[in-house]
Amino acid sequence: MSRPSDVLTSIVQHKRQEIDAVRKTVSIAELTEQIQSHVPKRGFESRLREHMASGRSGIIAESKKASPSKGVIRPEYDVAQIARSYEEGGASCLSVLTDQKFFQGSADHLAKAKKNCNLPVLRKDFIIDASQILESHLMGADCILLIVAILDLAELQDFAAQAVALNMDVLVEVHSEQELELALQVSHGMLGINNRNLRTFETTLDTSIRLSRLVPKDRLVVAESGINSAEDIESLKSAGIDAFLIGESFMRASNPGAELGRIFHAERLTYESGAVLR
């Protein structure tokens, strides 16, 4: 396996090879033609905002089998069951890994997850080419991830605009002040702050706390990675963050949705009590 500092570069290099191989068999024109009769999308950002407006957290529950840093996380990986479990546990949205080589994901995983629940779904992958946006739409994604560390400003703006034109939402991910400066120049999209450095895999919640202070109030901020407990949630909420993308801690539990419910138990009791009083 590559050294941690080389993993992101290796992922992007391999992704370019994958795209080149696919483009030899399916053209952009063919992908576009397929889209014209495809199903409408579920509102991803609107679902998060709806939950947050009601006093709950916006919870993006992630489904992934493996990662480059941790290896196989969940050997028995039933995406349909996981999706249903997350919905029952109170998730706002799903995130599904579709990268095959490094995360053991697939487009089929996303399609199965969406078919088995009513939640909007984020395609979690490394998007570096416009064809992947068309593919995301066709596989049923309601939202795509754009990682600032692997894209320049023109690509970020162009890809975001293409996604919005296809009725998909956008989560623009950053890890530093420099990346945030670029992300804020993209007119569309939520701001995802990754607490994990994708080059070293070091993780600290301080990243979300520090960078969230620099984000305009009208942009929805999502804290990503390294969130493992109710205490972590409370620390982030104290910094004004109310939306979270959580994966590994759920994936290591026998019942991911039940683990979600455990971490957000106090919040759910408060919400349900208020709902009854109203």
C-alpha cells in the first residue's frame, strides 16, 4: 500500500485511468441521451435544512465497506439493509462510497441503497471529470461531492453548475483556509469541512471548529470525519455546526442505525418531547 502522504495522489491517478477506460466504451453524448428520461431527484440540502429547522441535527449517515487507511471496516456489507437501518435510526440523508479500488464501493451500491429507503443520497467519490457528473445522475445520486484538494477553481465552478443543471445538490469539501477560500467562490453548494487530512490521514475536530468561523451564515456547513460520540457532536454544535457526515463509527457497529440513534439519543428525546407538546 502507498504511504499515507501518497494515497490521494494514487487515488486520482487511478481514477483518471478508470475514466479513460470508460470513455472508450461510452461517450459523453450517450450518457447525456440516457439522462433525458431519468427519474427526478430527492432534495439533499433541503432535507438537511428541514431537519435542522425542526431542531434536529442534519445527519448524513455514510455507508462504506473499506478505506485506504483502515482497510476493510465492515466485512459483511449489505447496503440495502444498512440504508433501511439508517432511515429507521433517524438519518437525514445517506452517503454511499462508489470508488471500487480504494473503498470497495460501486455504482450498484448507491442504486441499491436508494431503492431501499426514502432518503436523499450523496455519491461519495473522487470526481475529476464532467462524465462522472452524468454517471452520478444516472446511478441515482441526489448530491455529488467536489473535493477542493483535487480540483482547480474553474473545475469546481463548472462541475457545480453542471450538477445543479441536472437537479443535483453539491457538497464542496475543504480541509484548510486556502481550500475554503476557493470553495467560497463556488456559488452553489454546501461546505463540507473534512477533519481528516486526505494526504496524512491525521484527524482533529478542531479543523471544523476553526474553519466554520470563516463561512458565511447562509452556507450550510457539514462537519465530516472523526465524529465518534455524543461528546463530539456537542463540541461541534457549540461551534455552531448542526450538520454532520458520519461513517466509520456507524459502520463498525452491528446495527448502524441503532448506533446513530444511540449517539443522537438525547437530541431525539428532546425533539420528540417538543413535538408532543406542540
